[in-house]
Amino acid sequence: MTNLLNDMEHDFQAVPAPVEVHVAMLVFPGFTLLDLVGPQTTLSFHTTVHLVAKTLEPVASDSGIKLVPTCTFADCPQNVDVLFVPGGFGTADAMEDEETIAFLRDRGARARFVTSVCTGSLIQAAAGLLEGYEATTYWAHLDILRVLGAKPIAKRVVMDRGRISGGGVTAGIDFGLSLLAELRGDLTARTMQLLMEYDPAPPFDCGNPEDAGPEVAAQAKAALGDAVDLARAAAYRIRAKAIAD
């Protein structure tokens, strides 16, 4: 028995440990919690995740729940494998926040994957990281991507070279599994999907505007308030400034 245990230990040690992968996930005031938590849950067992904000003070999501960052813009590793940005009702402000944009431009220039969920792609586009790339975002904001130089695609997950974007909110899990497959292989991603028991069977067939119908779509647009208009106005200001410069 002792020899068998020694052989098993030797075989285990002979298997190389996976290369460490660092993921920087932006946290900003008014972010949508599920945009971030879905991918974070999917990736956290297989990567080192850094929750990054301007300071280490708790950051309130758009639903009121606060998240405590693990590092600041200054303390975040200079070279990360994945740069991730969630969306949320605070998107328009983040698009024009100079510190946030500077951080994204710096880390995004070296990241292997520049990624987002929901309107996080608008923030990345505002930083110039999606120029000429296909990308997706929340259904109500899709056209705004074009203003910022990206190529909008209405899909759950869009991959274009080193850019991976997910649609709105719940698409974060689909996005996370797709990214995990790129980082650790299909077997790891499939195993993680089972561990999370991700087997969606929604009670209603209305997860996109076409299936929802005009009445539900109208109510959803009303619930968004001025969020879409604010993001679109920010996008046009950013484009105008870029042209002027």
C-alpha cells in the first residue's frame, strides 16, 4: 500500500500545474452585479481574479448591493491575461471618467483577452479598445457600439480575435463559460457548467425584444429610463472629441 501511495504521489507531481491566469474585473459605481458575478463565479476556481476600482472602498451596484474591491487601479497587476468590464446604469458616467478610461487603455493594450458583458463593451469602446472589432452589448444599446467604432452583432456571445463580449446580464454565464473554454479547454468549461448546474429553462420565452413582443418591450424600455439616452449622448461626445483631437 505504501508503494502504491508513493507511486500515486509521484504521478500527481509529474502533471504540470496549469499556468496562472490573472483576470482584472472592473468595478465602478452603478455596475450591474449579475454582469460581474456570473463570469466571476465561472472563472474564480480556475484563475486569479482581481476586483479593481479607484479605491478599496465598497462600490455600490445599481441594485444597491456593495462589492469590496481587492485592488486599486494603481495596485492592479500591470500585465493581466484578461481585462473584463461589466455594464450597468453607471455606464454613461464610466464612459467619460478619465481615470477609468486611462486604466482600461493601459491594461487593455497588453491583455490577451479584452472582454465585457452587457454595456461594459460601451465602456471599452469609449477607451478605444473595440475599434474595428465585432462586439455585442445589451439589446437596447446595440446601435451605440457603431458610434464608437465597433461592429455591433446581436448575439449572446461574440468573439473577434482577442475580444470577447457577452450580451445583457444573464449572458455573463454564457460568456464566462466561453472564455473559460479558451483559457482552460472545453473539458474544464463543461465541468464548470455542470458544477454550476447551468441548465436554463426560463418560464417565459421573452428574453429578447423579438420574442417578447411590443407590449413587454415597451415596458422594458420604460424601465430603463434615460440610461440608453445618456450612454448614446456620452458616445457622441467621445466621438466628437476624438475627431477634434
